[in-house]
Amino acid sequence: MRMPDYLNKLFFCARISARLPDFFRLIYRTKLFSVHRKNENKNYQNKTGYKLNLPAGTTDIMLRNYAGDIDMFYETFWRRDYALPVELKQVSVIVDLGANIGMTV
């Protein structure tokens, strides 16, 4: 990742974190996940809670530290990989089969 991307991600985390401890926890867990991604002795059930300001409002969210939830979080809310195209904004029902932890729903 290039420096502008790191800074963009940092500002994104600062913007969505409802409290300062959540910001530091999110940054720390993101780095921990990327460093230990290849470690075979991971506890996939190890979760961390965050209070975040998301587009739908302030909410509590739990992310598993080593199961890819943090990457999915960034794909969904930072990079907006699953944002609906403008022509689909009028759709009233979306069925998401295989939604992992349901973050994109």
C-alpha cells in the first residue's frame, strides 16, 4: 500500500471512530491482523468491539481479529466495494446469499 493510501485509511478510521479508544484499537488491530496474517496459531474467535459512526448512525460492531473481518470492514466502508450503482438505488429488496458475517447487508 502506498503512503497516500495509508493516510487515507488513517483519516477514515479517525472519521468513523465514535471514541478515541476505538480509533486506536481499530488501528492497532488492523496492523496486528496484517502482521500476523500468515501465523498458523491464530485464535479465530478472538473478537474486538468498536463503537463506530457508520452511514446508518452510531453502532457497536464486533470484528474477529484474525478471520478476515477487518479486511471485509475496510472493503465495505472504506473502499466501498459493495456500494450499489446509481441505477440500482430504487431497488427495495436485495437478497445476499453467503453474506459471511452480514456486514455488507
